[in-house]
Amino acid sequence: MASTQLCFENSGIHRHWLQTQSKLPHGFRVGTIGFDFVPVEVPKPARMRLTLIALDKPTRDFAAVFTRNAFPGAPVIIGRERLKEPSLGAILVNNKISNVCAPGGVSASSRLCREVSRLLQIEETAVLPSSTGVIGWQLPVEAMVQALPRVVESLSSHSILPAAEGIVTTDLYPKIRRADLPAGSIVGIAKGAGMIEPNLATMLVYLLTDIAVPRGRLREMLSRAVESSFNRMSIDSDTSTSDTVVLASSGSVPCEDEARFEVALARVCADLAEDVVRNGEGVRHVIRVTVKGAPSEALARAIGKTVVNAPLFKCAVAGNDPNVGRLVQAVGKFVGAHCPSLPLNQTEMRLGGIQIVENGEFLLDPSKEQDLVEHLRSAELYPSAPPRNGVFSPTIDYPPHERSVEIEIDLRQGIESCTVLGADLTHEYVSENADYRS
Amino acid sequence: MASTQLCFENSGIHRHWLQTQSKLPHGFRVGTIGFDFVPVEVPKPARMRLTLIALDKPTRDFAAVFTRNAFPGAPVIIGRERLKEPSLGAILVNNKISNVCAPGGVSASSRLCREVSRLLQIEETAVLPSSTGVIGWQLPVEAMVQALPRVVESLSSHSILPAAEGIVTTDLYPKIRRADLPAGSIVGIAKGAGMIEPNLATMLVYLLTDIAVPRGRLREMLSRAVESSFNRMSIDSDTSTSDTVVLASSGSVPCEDEARFEVALARVCADLAEDVVRNGEGVRHVIRVTVKGAPSEALARAIGKTVVNAPLFKCAVAGNDPNVGRLVQAVGKFVGAHCPSLPLNQTEMRLGGIQIVENGEFLLDPSKEQDLVEHLRSAELYPSAPPRNGVFSPTIDYPPHERSVEIEIDLRQGIESCTVLGADLTHEYVSENADYRS
């Protein structure tokens, strides 16, 4: 999916590459600062980053898509309302606490918007809040309000990198993707490392462009781009309460070709989606499943999602174990539960290009087994390391390559297809999520 | 759910208790033997156990329920046909290879049935095959045929324990539950430790009774008992290709009270279901979720299943971390995706009896946090141990207690309810499933 080949040999090169990606489009400034505080619920010292994305001038042309989780965060509740407002002037993002189902959550976020509006001298309703982190805790509103003037002071029109670094939680590295058009550019940043089954993605994504596209068209294009990128991936099947994708245009550059703009937008979204999966919590293998020969795209996608969410298969991939029986199990689980009349006796499956199933039966032998192991090994991002003091922590800051475990499932029952991205299930994932908060 | 309190202090006591449970009903014999072989697909030495359950006289009164996975194993394909046959005389079970989607799978299982029928001098169609283990490999039919006479020689009417021990794969201990009625008894054994989201359960269960209940009534009762036990649990959301529950009556004892028989059958199934979860792969906490105040039982069950299948919440439980935000996330994920119009603003939630959510908002404070941690700790089956040589292996043979993490979700939107059993997601699960086969 990623059309921009990274292929980093070491983090120095990645860092350099990130800088080449990070130039802000005209009309935007970003800033970020960190500060310490003590949560009310678990009184241990914690650190929060506040990140501000500001338009030089509020814009009418913005779009946003939010989580479908029925317990949305307060910023999502407010964000949905903002879509009706005439303009967007700034986005305030905090990490560490997601402000979901917390008492007084909406008024806390509103208070922060009000402070930003005062400092930037824009309307309160032109400020979009975003929060990510622990669910259930209350925002340290007073500490945040006190920190806001420093965030405003830090605003700079040079690079989006400080914002990409500011919004992360358990991410191992910042994620930036860009598209440069003949006139103007699109730059996107993403945060998201766990609770990722987009519906849409469990993550925060901000896409900035200086290319003038009117609000209605922007919203249609964002919706389609999200559908074909963030909604086709899953790290752990969980759907965050805070998922947010925002696209804002400063309108500084006339749009010469809307179709080309949309292609570029879709590519930036697809690349960021792959970045998010590749940096998923504890991910050691990215898994790319293409389901084809399906009677519908929806069915192809659902089968692909079932495969990348099947814990036993994910564990096998983590161990470089081509236990392809678990792959078949996952497909059969979905079809048996949801469309039992679909015949599977013509199904073909390939792993790493090697055919493993023909007409619904396995084609396995010892030499093929060895080739399958080799494919899994070649897609490994980090070798598994025994935990130090019970905590797994990969020491590599950037992905060493962009290879994936490649799975193709051909149902031979139609012409529709869909490609879904997912990840393995590793000790690192368990460590990170059994110990993340406490 | 388990009405028979175990509360073992050590494995000696459990072993003694198992023996008290293991007396076979009249009219049955069981036997088991092990032998070594080399799989075709991965030529490394392996060991298989063959277990035979034989009726002294074939019975018309038997029932069976099978997996809904759309890639069923060959034994399941044959087993479904057996339901139409006039009688059942024997059940042959092997572990290590599940005979799913393997070339020639159905004829391999048929060949084994034919050999058993010859040795026991019953009809081939009166033999039900069952296989569990690796998916995709072929059964070592010749080695199995050669071993069969020894299995027949090992048949004994004394105890079901050899069969309970013979059918296991990664199970840590055999599972037997019984109900003694004024006249006659029901004894059940179960195998199942992974790939467990029953639909029905990923497991093999054999229920034997000497109480005479006619075929039609037996089948109705088994269907209801499975629905309220094995179909309300999930270890890892995966649905095996081999799930099988068989109930056979030797008819030796007249049935005095069918209603009482059904209650006893349901209890044996519920107890076995809890045994299966408590012995799930890598399980360190059993999680019991009761969803009440729901508009329908189906919705209550689906929300309960979503909670026990939510990886992030399962990891938090594994770490004794009351990250209740992830619990709310799971409920919101299901409702947002499947019934977004259901109001959640009256929802109450309790963990370990402690109220954590009221009217859809959190009620958290530091002292409550400590109580929640204590509840999680008290439900822990085994303390987490660092891996030796990268492999986690609990050294305890039997569960030390029957406590669970107790969750109550009251939607306050109706009068229906459902209780679902599940488990945490641990390093032990990942180890077992990344390394299980190779």
C-alpha cells in the first residue's frame, strides 16, 4: 500500500527522511510543549503534551471523521458539533488522558477551546479539541490552561514534525506522510499504536493542505479516503473512543486538478494507515490480506478483517510459525457464522506467494513448509527479544523495512476484492497493554 | 456458574476429587493408548493418543452438536451424517492432528471407523470419529490402524478418567463433571484449551449417561444445554473446525424424571464449560460478565462476548490493572457498530461489586482504584512468572480456586440478561500459540 518506499537502514536516515516530509503547507503553524501533572484518579506523577495546530486565518474548508464507538470522548462529541460551524481556526491536541466518560468532560474540553480562542483571538467554535490516552480519567484542566500560553508561543510555520512528535502516546516514532502537487501540498501526521480497529481507526490523524478545495468536496473526498485506508486495517480489533481524522485547507493555493488532489489525499491516508499498523503496539509483523473472487467488497473486507483479528493465527505469525490451519480456521469461522451458504470448495490461498490451499484442501509438504517459514522471517520487523525485567521494549526507533506477511485468499465466487492490513500478536503487545497505565 | 465447588489446595486433592467424579455410568467402557509417529508435512517425531468410548450395546439414543465453522474437519462431516443412523456404538478420538481440509481426510476417518467396527463387531456407521490438534495435516492412518487393537484391549468399565486424560492437547489437567440422580448418572469429559469461541465451543465434549431418554428428547435437551453453557464462553474468539459435543445414553436405567435429568445435564455442561475456560491456554483470570437490563438476551450476550474478546481489556486484566476505560471502550465498540440507537447514558457498571460507571460516566477515585486492583489480584489463578528460555509454563496442575473477575453491566434498557465467561490475554497465551506446533 505504501507508495513511498522508506527502506531505512538506521534511524538517522529515517530522521532525515522525516524532515524532508515535514514542511508545512502555507497558512499553518504548529507548536507543542510538555508539562507534569498528577491525575486525580491515580495520584502518581504523569506527563502530558499539548500540541496546537493553528491556521493563519480560520478556514471554511475543513472535514473530519470520528469514531463510531457509542461511548465517544468529549472531544469527539464537541468535534461533531464543530462540523456545523462556519470555520476552523485551530486544533488543540493532548495526549495521556482521552477525556472519555469522565465527569464534566465536555465542559473541560469547552473550557480549553475557550482559552485557545482567547489567546488566538478567534471564535471558540473555531477550535477543535482532541484528546488521546487513558479512558475514564479527568483532564487536568487548570494545569492545561496555565500551559496554553507557552504552546501558543511555540507556534512555528517551519515544520509539522513537532506536532507529529507531540501527539504520540505509545508510538515508537512520529508518522508523517506528504504529497506534493505541482501547486501546493498535503501533509498528514498520525498517532495511534493500540486500540486500532478503525471504524474508523483508533487514532488521531491531521491532514493539512494549502490547496483550496471547497468544504463539501473536501468532506466527500475525506470520507472516501478514510474508507479505503484507515477502515481497512486492524491491529487488535478494538475501536477507540477517540478516533479522529481531520483535514483542513488553508486555501492559499488554487486547486488546479481536483481529481489529482483526491488521488494524492488517498495516497497520504493509505501511507499513514500503513505507518500506524507498522508502528502498532508490539507489532513485529505487518500482515496484508487480499481477499478476492468475492461476491461483494464488504464480504471480502470482513473476511480479511477476521483473518487479521484471529488471535491464534496472529500468534503463529509472531512465532514465524506457518500454522496455516489457523488461517483456514479464521476464514471458516467468519463464513460459517455469517454466510454459511458460500461454497468454500473452490477456495485458493497463498502465503508469501506460495499456494497452500487449492479447492478448499491443503497442499503442504516439508519443503514448502520451509519456504513459508522463510517468508515469515523475512517480514519480521524486529527479532523477538526476551524481556528485561519483564518488560519488552524494542530498541529500534524506526521500522527497518516495509515488507509484510502477504496473504491472498481467492474465494472464486465473484469479482470483488479488498486488501486489509493487520499485525501479529506478540509478547510485546501483552507487555505494553498489561503494564501501559499502572 | 460452577455449582460443584472445587477449591483445591493442591493437585493431590484435585486428583482425588477427579477420581470421585470418574465412575462410568452402566453400559460404557473406555480405553486409551499413545503411540509415536512422524507427520508427513513436518517430519519430526510426534506422539498421538487414541481414545475409544464404547457402548456395551449400540444405542439409538444419542445426540451431537458440531462446529459452525465453514471449514469443518472430516470427522465433523462424517459425524453430521451419523446423526441420521439408527445407532451409535463407539466414539474414536485422536489428538495431535485434527484432520481438517487435509487431502483424503474423509476417507481416512472412514477407514478408522471401519477398523473399529470390525474390532467391536458393530456397524461402521455406528462409529463416530473425532479428531483434535493441528489443522491441515493428514492423519497417520496406517499407524492408527495398527494401534487400534491395543486401544480395544485397554477398554475398561471402571472409570472415565483414562478417556478424560487421553483426549487432551494443551490442556493442563483432565476435566470431568458428573451428576448423580436417584437412579443413574450423567458423566461428562471435555477437552479444549485454545481456539475457543464456541459457536459452539472449540472443544470435544463427551457426555455419557445410563438413564434412558429417547433420541428426540435427548437432542432437544443437548441443544438447550449447549446454548446456555458452551455457547456463552470465549477464550480467544476463534472457532475451531472440530468442535463436537456428543451425548449418549446406554438406556440401562429407566428415567424417573425427565425435567430433573435436563437440569442435571445443563449443570454438567455449565460446569464443564467453566472448566474449559479456567484451563484455557494461558488463562490467568477467568472473567465472568453479566449484562442485564438489555432489550434482548441476544444483545446482552453479544455485548458480553465483545467484552471478553476485547484484547486491550484482556491484557489489562492479565496485569491486574483496573483499566476500566477499556471495558467501556468494548461496550461502546459493539453498540456503536451494531445498535447505535441504544442509549448508554443510563448504563451502570460494576467490577468486583464496586460501582465504576453511573449514568454512563465514571465514578473513580484512588481508594476505589486500590479495591479494584485487589479484586483482580484475588481472582488470579497463577502469579505471572517470567519465562524460562522464552517459554512460559505454569507449574500448577490444577486450578487453585474457582474465583473470577466479576463484571456487571446494567444497560437499564430492558429486562433481559446473559452471563458470558471469558479469560485474560497473557504472555502464556502468546507463548503457547507462537510455539505450539513447530
